[in-house]
Amino acid sequence: MTVAEETAVYEIKLQGHIHLDWSSWMTATAAAHNDDGTTLIVGQVRDQAALHGALAKIRDLGIVILSVTRL
């Protein structure tokens, strides 16, 4: 298995408070609304293809992605 194929944990910060149940598209270990009006989702993503798919879903919903960090 190459690095690109390994399951990895990502932290995705979104603008606004989204419904926390929506984070089910990834194996979320934490999802929270921050006081600054953002939503933070932390969870496992199967591979790079799954990450790009999740980011495309966020984009298609019109949600602004503030950051994506591999932990």
C-alpha cells in the first residue's frame, strides 16, 4: 500500500455552522461548531480519491472550505 492509498486523518474547517450529522460522509471522530462561526470536522478518509470526493461534495453544496489539514 502506498502513502496515497493509506487511510489518513484530516481536519477540515468550514465557514459557517453546518448540521453536524452531515459529517457522516467521512468517519468523523469529532465535529464541532466553533465560536468564530466555523465548523470543524476531524475524521478518517480512506484515500486521496475519497478526500477529493468529499471536498467536491462540500463545494457542490456551496460551503466555503477554510482549511484542510492532514493530521
